[in-house]
Amino acid sequence: MRATRQLLVHSLLLLLWICFFLLAIQTSAAASVADKLEKGQNLTDGETLVSAGGSFTLGFFSPGVSTKRYLGIWFSVCNDTVYWVANRDQPLPDKSGMLVFDGVDSLVLLDGSRRTVWSSNFMAASAPVVQLLESGNLVVRNGSSDTSLSLWQSFDHPSDTLLPGMKLGSNLWTGGEWQLTAWRSADDPSPGDYRRTLETRGLPEIVLWHRDAKKYRTGPWNGLYFNGVPEVFWYADKYPLRVTTSPSEKTYGYTAAPGSFLTRVVVNHTGAAERLVWDVRTGGQWRSYFKGPRDTCDTYARCGPFGLCDAGAASSAFCGCVEGFSPVSAESPSSSQVVKDSAGGCRRDAPLDCAGGKTTDDFKVVPGVKLPDTQNASVDMGVELEDCRRRCFADCSCLAYAAADIRGGGDGTGCVIWKDVILDLRFVARGQNLYLRLSKSEFDDQKRFPTVLVLAPVASAVTILLVVFLIWRRRSRRIIGVIPQNPAMAVPSVSLAIIKGITKNFSENNMIGQGGFSIVYKGQLPEGRTIAVKRLKQSALTTKGKKDFAREVEVMAGLRHSSLVRLLAYCNEGKERILIYEYMKNTSLNVHIFGNANLRASLNWRRRLELIHGIAHGVAYLHGGSGDNVIHRDLKPGNILLDDEWRPKIADFGTAKLFAVDQPGPEQTIVVSPGYAAPEYVRQGRMTLKCDVHSFGVILLETLSGQRNGDTQSLISHAWGLWEQNMIVELLNTAMVPFPESEPELLSELKRCIQIGLLCVQETPCDRPAMSAVVAMLASPTLQIDPPRTAPVIDSEGAVPSNSSDGLETDLLRATTTDLT
Ligand SMILES: *[C@@H]1O[C@H](CO)[C@@H](O)[C@H](O)[C@H]1NC(C)=O
Ligand SMILES: *[C@@H]1O[C@H](CO)[C@@H](O)[C@H](O)[C@H]1NC(C)=O
Ligand SMILES: *[C@@H]1O[C@H](CO)[C@@H](O)[C@H](O)[C@H]1NC(C)=O
Ligand SMILES: *[C@@H]1O[C@H](CO)[C@@H](O)[C@H](O)[C@H]1NC(C)=O
Ligand SMILES: *[C@@H]1O[C@H](CO)[C@@H](O)[C@H](O)[C@H]1NC(C)=O
């Protein structure tokens, strides 16, 4: 009995002791997660170094299905995102690897039989320490003081990933080159066939290589961004880019603003370069911010010398020629404006006339392009564009010139001159102007039309063009133009006969919509693409109607953005005024946010937020992103069309207007849509960009609440009421989409979005943010935003009542809002 008791006590003690021991091991293990390794210590497979803030982890891993072991560093949030590998092409066969300092001047990775498989040499130090910093950089220093000089760092030896603080380009001191090299495959980190480098001959630009062939260029650095990557505007506030040209380096790099999400730029083994951001709002996942090459036009030299690629064109017709050039491989002269998907390039139509310092040549602008390869171009940053033109003019071998730096705005400064060939030219959003040297004969009016056609950067227009062109050849050279002679003009005009063919003679079966001034038909192009044909009613053909038509064509010609509907062509024959647009499968925003339960359900909260972001980008582009300041003047959900992927496209530019700052007095009244017009416009007819901001704010609130504002401004009043009671999320209850109570991230994003909407509908125009600021606020959830300033309620006459809102009034407003559903 006693023995049993003793046994029990002993076992208990043993158990306690074991528990204590395990606990001790655990804590010592936790304590051993260090961020550095000193001389005399070692790191074996299974052990890790973790950076001080926990963001990055160094250790051994096996990629994909491989069983081989590599020493690498990964993002702690996602351990299969390895961004640096030490022994890329010297894998370890098993888990016997060990990282250790060897002597005084190298950090080595040893295999099971203690042979060196990888080493980093550095200047000899008696007390070397290797530390994984919170930036992701692995640094060797003498001693563990943070201030001592780094003797070696992993950032100088990039694998396939560029982190904030890293660089691409040339180290002019050492002659070294920083570049990214893709993995060979998902399971094999050894250097693959794709590389990404910063090219520094000509203007700096990033090039993706496949072995020794260029695959994709970002376009030259223009002082602000790489000319072919306008996407950067989405994230440049959080991840600013920097190009450094100094006696010691020519490099590109980027940084991350404090508080922004983790990010990386990676070249994967399929040859795609991508910027990814770890989005914690969506529960943690890598979100793509940019991907290149994006489309066929990004393929290097896709359309050959003097070719011009238009990604929006119908498939098999991406390639055209720059103005004044025709395809080398043209089979018949009639098809001379369309290179059938050939990369054969183009040749000059009329020879230049330049010799002995005398010339009759002139320059034509090719607008909105990614500038051609500048590898063999000469660059002078110190001159104005006008001098550049003179230089090019005076030099018979100069084929084209462009501005090198756009930081000062306007047409830019600096000078790039091309003498051998124009290669890898494409249309791109926010593109630059290329000034092309052409023979005097290209400037005759007779030749004007075909050249306009070539310029046309329009989706599927090439098909129309071909047909039109053939008909043109057959008919007289009668050219109908409502449009001022504008070099940027790029919308082709098509004949009525063609439009009749496409719409089955305006058949009622093809009718898809009807407004006060126009009827919209669906049409089918020969290649199968669907388009929308907007035909002005005869009753609308007043002087004003004609003016609106001309304005719409004029304004649309200068605009290209993924959130604006694209005008493909127009017709102006006799009494016909017709506009041809991309066809939008999902009709317009109003149909879905105010429609029946089924229609509303097609827009979930995420989609609604994306729509709002898209619309904001489109309006911001109108307000200055295109170089001009265009006021739309009639923004409303009915004018926001939705394509088959639910992307918003702002439409109806009949009222739009190029904004001139010195506009004298109140302008002629235009029809405004009640509920969307800004109060100062309704009262005093003052039209500014801030009127569009107001309309955008109303659209935002309507999209999230599913309620119409209406001419009593009921939604705005309701929203202010909720805001004051700190109940603003209640606004979401009327949209008839399930309230996102189980998704706190989404809910806070929606709440923030409503707050931005309220900022946009503030009473005083100068309190309302500019659209560029709205875009920034929507894009970065960490950006501080001001509380909106509550406005007095406005009655339908536009007067401000002395006592803003008592209970009864609010109830009445609520009643009205409910009635509207
Ligand atoms: C690695 O370090 C551990 C203690 O940190 C030591 O016991 C072991 O002997 C070392 N191994 C070698 C091969 O130096
Ligand atoms: C990554 O995490 C998974 C699951 O959490 C684990 O099985 C794997 O061993 C980890 N890999 C590394 C290299 O730590
Ligand atoms: C390295 O640091 C140690 C002390 O931490 C110092 O004695 C030594 O002079 C330093 N320099 C080199 C090159 O080792
Ligand atoms: C490579 O990148 C492209 C573009 O981001 C992506 O679609 C593809 O899935 C990636 N491939 C792998 C194996 O990661
Ligand atoms: C630049 O010149 C070299 C040598 O003449 C030529 O091989 C290369 O294709 C040229 N590059 C471009 C983009 O014109």
C-alpha cells in the first residue's frame, strides 16, 4: 500500500518535472528565434532567423514538389513567398545544411560533409555578425552595432524579387549590375531564362529579357514614371519610385510609405513581371497591382520598325503604321493601312527632302504613345522642347524627337532624338507625344483622311476603317468634317451606308434604348464584335443638338481611359448625326442600384466599391489626367455604363466641356439632372470641376444606399442625419444587399467610402476634395481623412432654412426615401 503511494507520488513528481522541462525547452526555443548569427554560432536546417518586427524569416526550405533544400528568406505572413535564395544552383540533397562564419571573411553554407555549397565574401572583420533586418535585407557587419558599415548585404545580390530599398541598375564604382533573374521553374530556384534589368543607354527604362532578346520594355523614365506604366498612379503615393543618376550609380528603386502594406516586385519563371501587395483587409493575400507584359502590344517590337500597336483593336489587327508609313508586307494597296498582324514593319510613303542644311520636311505628332526604344537615341536633358525640334529639323538623319522629362507639365522639357529606327511603339493611357519627321506632301489636305485613319487608336475601328477605306477609294474623296483641324483628332468618320448595314437599317429589333434626343441600336461588325450605335433624333437636330454632337466627338477624341466609354467612330452625313460606341453588356448603373432585387443582387458590396473606385479614376482622369481639364457636367448613374466584367464606363459627353479658368461670368444654362447638380450651380450657374465632384458624391451615396437623391436632396439630408448620430452605416440597409455584419474589414471600408462621399457633397465647393484626392483616399485605407462638415439642409427652392432639421422633417424625408424604392 505504502509502496503504491510512493510510486504515485514519484510519478506525479516525474510528470511535473517533465512538464517543467518541456516548458523550459519551449521558452528557450522561443527565445532562440533571433534575428542574428555571430561568429562561432551556426544555423542548421529547422532553425530560423526572424527579423526584429517579425516580417521576414530566414531558414531552409524545399520549393514546390522538390525535396532539395535551399537557404532562403521569405515573408513570414506567407512562407511560400521566398524572395531570396542563397544557394540557387547548389541545392543541398538533405537536411544536413548549416550556415556558419568561416574564418574572418566569409559566411558559408556547408553541406552534410562540411563542404561549402555557397559563400559570401566580405572584407575581413574580426567580429562578423549576420543580421536579418526588418527591411528584409540580410546584412553582415563587424560587430552588432547598427551603425557599423555593412560588409555584405543580400540586397546587393537580388534573386527574382525587388523589395522596397533594393535597386536595379549599375553600380558605377564597382562596375557591378543589380538585376532580377527568374527561377527556372516553380520547383527550381536556379537562374532561369528571364531577367529584368534597368537599361541606362538612352533614357533609363526597365527591360524584361528572355535570354538575350528583349521581351518587354516599360517605356522610358520621364521624370515621374516609366512612360508605358501609367498604372503607377494607383500606388505611387504608397510606393514611390526613384531613378538615380549620379557619378556612382544609375539605378531604379522604390520605397514604401510608413504604414503601407508589404509589397514586392517579382519576375516569375513564365516571364511575367508583377507588383504584388499583401492585402490584410481581404484576410491576407497577394493582390496584383501591376503585371507586365499586359497584352500583345507589350511584346517587344510587336509591329516592327515604324509600326504602331493598338491593344484596343480587333484581334489580328493590332498592328498599324505610324502616319506617313505603309506596311512592308501589304498585298494590295487598298489594304495598305492595316498590317495583318505582321511584325514586318512599315516603310515611308513619301521620301524626305533634306540635304545640305535645307529641308521642306515637317513634324507630325503621334499622340498618347509609349515612346520607342531609346537604346540608340541621343538624349539631352538640358534643352527645351522647342530647341529639340530645331535640332531635329537641322539634322537630316533625325527621324523623330520627343520630350525627355514631363515633370514641369506642359509639353515637357529635354530632348530625345531618334536617328536609326522607331521600334516598339504603342498607344498607352497617359502616353506622350512623339514628333515624327515627314515629307511635306503628307501635310496636304488631300492626304489628310487616310492618315487620320492610321492614327485611330480605337477598338475594332480597324475593321470599320478597312471597309470605309475601300468605299472611300471607290467614291469621290468627299470628306465630311465637323471637327476642327486638330492633330490629336483620332476618331474616324464612317458612312451612313455602313451603319445601316451594321444595324440592319436601324431595325426595331436592334433597338436597345431610347432617350429624349436619341435612339440607341445594337450593331454587329463583320468580325462579330457588338457595338452601340447612338442616332440623334431628327427633332434633336437643333443648333444646340448639332453643337452637343460636335462637342461629344471633339471631347471624346482626346480622351482614353479604361473608365470612360470609347467612341469608336461617328457619322455626320446630311441630317444624320450618329455616334458609335463600345457595346456595354450590363447596361447602366442606375438599372442595377435602383432595380428589382435580382438586379440589385448582381452588385455585391465588393463590386460596388470597385465600381466607385473605377468611376473616381475616370472622373479624376477627366479633371486633369488627360492633360486637359474636362468637366463632364452631367454625371449620374444613368451615364455610368457597365461592361461585361462590371467595369464602369462613364458615357454621354454631349454636355462635357473643356474647362477654361478665365471663363467670364455665369455661362449659358444647360439641362441639369436634378439630384446630381451641385447647389452653387443650381443657384448661380457656377460650373467648376467641383460640380462634378458633387455629382460623384451623390453617385457614391446612391450606389451604397440604393436610394435616389432626387430633387429634394433627400438622400443627402438623410445621410447627414445619420452621420450626426454616428449611425452612418445604417445607410447600407436600404441597398437590399445583405448587410456585411460578419465582415468587419469590409464594413469599415464601406464606412470610410461613405465618409468620402459626404466630403464630396459638402455645401461649399472649396471644401470638396479634388478628384485626385478622392482617388488617393479610396486607394489607401491608412490615409487620414477629414470628417465632413455638415451642411444645412436645402429645400427644393435652393434656399437655406434657418433651422436645419427637426424630427418631423427628418421623418418626412425618410418617408420620401422609402417611397422611392
Ligand atoms: C552548432 O552550434 C551548436 C550550439 O549552438 C553546437 O553545439 C554545435 O556543435 C555546432 N555545430 C558545429 C558543427 O559547429
Ligand atoms: C510553411 O507552412 C506550412 C504550413 O503552415 C508548413 O507545413 C511548412 O513546413 C512551412 N514551410 C516552411 C519552410 O517553414
Ligand atoms: C571589428 O570590430 C572589433 C570589435 O568589435 C574591432 O576590434 C575591430 O577592429 C573591428 N574591425 C575589423 C576590421 O575587424
Ligand atoms: C507568373 O506570373 C503570372 C502573372 O502574374 C501569373 O499569371 C502566373 O500564374 C505566374 N506563374 C507562376 C507559376 O507563379
Ligand atoms: C541599336 O543599334 C544596334 C547596333 O547597330 C542594333 O543592333 C540595335 O538593334 C539598335 N537598337 C535599336 C532599338 O534600334
